[in-house]
Amino acid sequence: MTDVVDSDELLRRIQRARACAVEEERSWRARSDELRPSDPEAAGDAAVRTLAYEAVVRVLDEVIKPGSR
């Protein structure tokens, strides 16, 4: 990671990372909902991962638009 990037490229990378985190959050939320009836323990693990990705999205939102939350 020795490449020098300008601020526009850095912003694009952060936005891609945010989009990825949003998709992962949705995926884990769906998995948690799907597992809840049959495997509550796995559903709980998936819910924790959902919260982790939700936190990542919040942090990246704050980086992209300070004070937006």
C-alpha cells in the first residue's frame, strides 16, 4: 500500500468500503432472521455480526459526511 492517492480516490475507496459494509449488514441480518426459528444460537451470532457491520457503516458515514448522524 505504497501508492499515493488523491482525496477524490480516497473518497471513492471509502464509499466502496461503505457499500460493501451495507451489503454485509443486510446479508447478516437476513441470515439472522432466517436462522432464528431453527438455530437461535447461530442467529445470535449473525445478529452480532449485523451490529458490527452497522457500526462500520456509521463510522464511514461520519468520515464521508461529518456530523451527518
